[in-house]
Amino acid sequence: MKNITYLIFLSVLLYSCQETKHKEYSASQKQVEVNHPGKKLMETNCYVCHSPSATMEDRIGPPMIAIKKHYIGENTSKDEFVKAMQAWIENPNEKDAKMYGAVKRFGVMPKQAYPSETIAQIADYMFDYDIEQPEWFEEHYNSKNGGKQSQGQKKQHKKKFQKQQANATIDTLGYGERGLQYALATKAVLGKNLMGTIQKKGVNEALTFCNERAYPLTDSMSTVYNVAIKRVSDKPRNPNNQANAAELKYINSFKNDIKNAVEPTPIVDRQQDVVKVYYPITTNTMCLQCHGKPNENIEATTLKEIASLYPSDKATGYESNEVRGIWSITFPKTNNK
């Protein structure tokens, strides 16, 4: 457990690392970038698989900066880029892929039903602003392109990257944003390990990972942040993850958001001494390999493994983009509002 906590602590340091401001930015430019809704939407929806803090060896998808460079040329308009992003998210497939190396290494990304406006905001931000890139990326990219910087790359390096809350630590954020960051950091660690297992060892090994390591990893994140982090559901795989009455109410609220194509935001419940923050866990096509419909999405061998590991399982029958549960984050009250 100590080893896991130490490794997670190092991951969180990388995840939370902040870049310094560039002298060329005016105060108004900084404020516009920090407040652009696409920045937060990208961090919330994309960074589990496309994290700028992932190493070359541990990444489970290409970083967002690589996607930007493959889709934006010298003559690409913003409208063309936005439409290209929306078309890919709506129907990711090998035939239409522009990143052949990524598809070969990671496979086609799972289909996820995001609101069209969410993708438009993310693409708008990606087109207009520099986005974070891994430390290894520039050398890697230049080596693939004859050691020369593209025109777009030269423009991009005129600016420096910022995190969503410049010069702020997670403890100084508002309650909702703070809880969201705890959830996303934990989601990133679990997602990286789970998807890496699926890619390297297959779905059945991923079930074993969930059974044996999901709880210790989540507990380790709780230890790192000194908060209580849980995942609960109205249809749990593990009975210990059964949602209580209050959590069931929030699950239904998020289901209504997803049904109406509304981008979910954290729900904050201020209690006497603590704050509870809730955020949805939604399914994508990859999730359906273990949580979809038996004998349609879930193979017979996987069903057998689920029955062996989870005799009381209720977590099947889902379709893509459904609420499978919620993050439940609890931490002490501060002076934050």
C-alpha cells in the first residue's frame, strides 16, 4: 500500500504541475485563455486518455497537442477544424483516421456521445490557443518531421501554457472545482491502468484489475489528497458501491442532464463540517465490453469471469453515454465559497 501511495503521489505531482506565465501575454490575454470554457471541457473530458503528463511509455492515447498538429495545417480554418473534430467524435473509425500511427498503437478511440457544443468549445480553444504538451513531445515530433518545426509549431511556441487556475493550488479552488479535480485525478490514474490492461492483456484481465486494484488505487488517491473518494452506483458491480438515498437522487439528476445533452457540472452538498461533491461516471463503447448487454457487447467468456468475480453483479445492460454511477468526494469545509 505504501508503494502504491508513493507512486500515486508522484503521478499527482505531475498531474497538478503548473507552467509559468510567458512575458508576452498581456493580463487580458491570460484572463481570456484561463476563462475559455473549452479549456476546462478538454481537461475534464479528454485528459484521461490524452493527458499531457503521460510519459512516452505509459500513455494510452496521443496527447491533445498531437491531435492539433495532425488536424491543423497552414490553410485550415477554425470552422474546418471544428467540423473535423465533431465528425471524428461522432464516428471514430480506422478508415477516416488521420493519425495512423496512433490507431496502430492504441486502436481506434471508443465512441463517446458528447454534446456537439462541448466538442465545438474544445476545438475552438485548441485552434486559438496553445495547449499543454508533454515534455517529450517536441523532440518526438521534430524527429518524425525531419527535425524541422512546422509553421504552426513556431507560432505555438510564442506563448506559454497555463493551467485552468493560474498560480493556484487545488486547495484554494471553489468546492465544486476542487471536488472535480480530485475526481478527475483519480479517474486518470484508474483509467490509465485499466485501459492499459485492456490494450496489453485483454478484457478479462481488466476485470481482475478492477477486482484487485481499483479499491487500493482509489484509497491511495484519498490518502494523497487527504479526502474521501468513492465511486457509487444504482447498479453496482461490487455491493460495497451501492449508492445511498442521497446519492441515488444525484445519479438521477445527472441521468437527466445526459438525456438532455447538457454538459454535467459538479453537484455540491455543503454540510455542517464537510462538503460532498458529486460528478457522473458515464459509459463509452469500451466500457460496454464489461458493462454492456450480455451476448451482444459482452462475450461469453467475459460473462463467466464477471459471474466468478462478482456473484451479485448488477452492472450490465448499459448503452454508450449512460450514467453508470457517480464520484462521491468528501472533504472538510474551508473558507472557500
